[in-house]
Amino acid sequence: MGRSFRFTQTRDAALIDYEGRRIILARRELPVGTYFRSKDGALIIDGKFVAFVPRGDETWRDCRLMP
């Protein structure tokens, strides 16, 4: 199955829970998709494509939205 994370998004931020950690990413402008970023990492959502990179851990690959 691999690794997983859960997130909740508001108009201004995304709250991400993963591996016992919780980070908050502020929404930023991006021409394609929805973009959130803070000192703790970044999250991009474009349709069903998801890119998640917590700071210091670039091993997250092939993220997908699940119902």
C-alpha cells in the first residue's frame, strides 16, 4: 500500500497529518492547481494529481487522492 497522509483544506491553508506529525501549509498563488507551502513542506493539488513534500523527506512519490 505505501505511505499515506490526510489533509483538510480551507480557503487559506491545508492541515496535513502524516506519520504522527501535523503541519499547516499556507495557500500560495500558482497558475495551475492549488498550492500550499510553509517552512514544513509543500502540497500541490491539480485534479487527481497530488504532490506532497515535507521538508527533509523527498521520498513521497505517486500521490493520489482517495475517496
